[in-house]
Amino acid sequence: MSKQSAASPPPPRVTKGRAKLVEPAALEEFLLRPDPDDPRLTRTVQGLDERGQPVETAVVMERPLTLFLNGQEIVTMMTIGDYPDYLAVGYLLNQNMLRADDEITAIDYDEELEVVVVRTRRQTNYEENLKKKTRTSGCAQGTVFGDLMEKFEEIELSQAARLKTSWLIGLTRKINGAPSLYLSAGAIHGCALCQGDRPLLYMEDVGRHNAVDKIAGYMFLKGIAPDDKIFYTTGRLTSEMVIKTVQMRIPILVSRSGFTAWGVDLARDANLTLIGRAKGRRFLALSGQQRIVFDSLADAEEAEEEPRHNRKAAHASD
């Protein structure tokens, strides 16, 4: 497999072990984010508006991507097609098919066949796990496998992490103001990895679980430590979002949208800081409140969001 996607930096054929979690001295804002100008990610179609006038509009592309782990077919995902290497590795991590100490020997992507293969030094066989897969509440076809909850219960999140309330306003403004496929075409979900009030990574996809997995794969391959990070999502705070955030060992999860009951229960069981309905200077925390620092919001008294920022799951598009 040698063909590569033009939608993103070429997926590497890599030979490397588990990346050591050595944080760079200063991570820049938006190390990685969507490219709304990439012609492969959207297509222009013709239609009529509410007045019967002809219009042209951009629609998001949706492509199948079949993932193999070594010689075994794992799943076919629907995705916009950017960063297939990060998506593949993140998916396997969040399904517990890759272990923290696994050595990835290669990642091969063939754009024409729409296949990505992750190869590991360790021999793998997940036939039984694949028989036990369960549909989750995520859009598209998110799945979790039979032993996922057992691993979930073993994870301990950092108690040293903190979230200042003043950071939330800066985060939402920067994320919502960044160039994105949502602004150009809609019909998409976004997720961001943040540190303090700085968004570090921003990923979009037709399913929010794909956006999460891309970030998980990037963190694994680049050695980004999770303990002091904040995860931001545009979608609902469901059981799936909580499970994946905990799997990634990120202690704080924030969304503009609301909660599901099981998502709240799982967050409390894992001692995850869970914050929803975060718009302007308002939010609601239902778990892990001990990590929140209620610092001064004096500068934010007039910082209610402008109408142009009322987007990205603000109106329930999950």
C-alpha cells in the first residue's frame, strides 16, 4: 500500500515504539486543525433556497475507511478522510486493541482501496471481541467492545489538574472562531484538546467519535501527556464521550451541549470533571467539581457570545 491522501499530511509508514510522554516545552495553539479549503473534504452542489432561488452550497464528503490491525479486519468507518493514520491508531486505543506499551511497526494507508493497516510488534487476535461489539449512542457507527468497561474501572485520573472558570470563555471563543468545516459546510462535529485557555488540537468529522479518535491517535504517536489537559466537544456528553475521555486519561471534559444520565453516572464513577452547557460565562458542572477554580470573571461580565458564535451543537444537531 503506497497511495496517500491529499487531504492531509501523508500518513507515515512508521517504525517506532510507544511514544514517551515527554511534553514539549511549550505546545503551540492549534498544532493541528481542519483545513476547510481542502477540496477533498467538501463538494459544491446546487439547490434552491427558501425563496425558490437557485443556490450553490458546500456539503461535507463522507467516505468509508476500512481498518485492519495486522492481518485482521476490524471495522469500516464513515469519515471525511483526513488524518486516517491518527483515526486508525486512536480507534484501536479507545477500543483497547492497542496497549500503552505496544510497538507500532508501520501504518499503511491506501487511498484508492480506502484501507488503513496498523501493524504492531505484538501478535493480535480480537475475533472474540469483535463478536461482542455493542452499538453506542454516537452518530454514524460508534462501537465499544465487550471488555471496555473492565478497563474503564481501572483507570485513575489525575487529581492535580485544574480548570479555571475564566479559561472557558477564551477556549470557546478561540475554538468557535477558528476556520472549520462546520462554518463552511455544517453537518459535522468538532473536538479539541486544550491546555489552560489554549486549544492545542482541533479535529472534525461526521461522527464525534471519529474526531475523538483522531486526537487520541495524535497524542499517542506524538507523546502528548494527558494529565493536565482539557477535552472540548461540540456534541452531547454521552456515555461514549465520557468513556473515551477516561480511556485517554484526560481528567476534564467540556461541552457546549447537554448531558445524558449514564454519561453523568460514569463521569462520577471515574471522578471525571464533567462540564456541559458551556456558553459565554455560563456552564453546569455535574461531576469532579473539585478541579474547578472559580477565579474572577470580572473581565467576562460583558462576554456573552455573539450570535455568530451560537453554533457547533448549540442547537442540538447530534
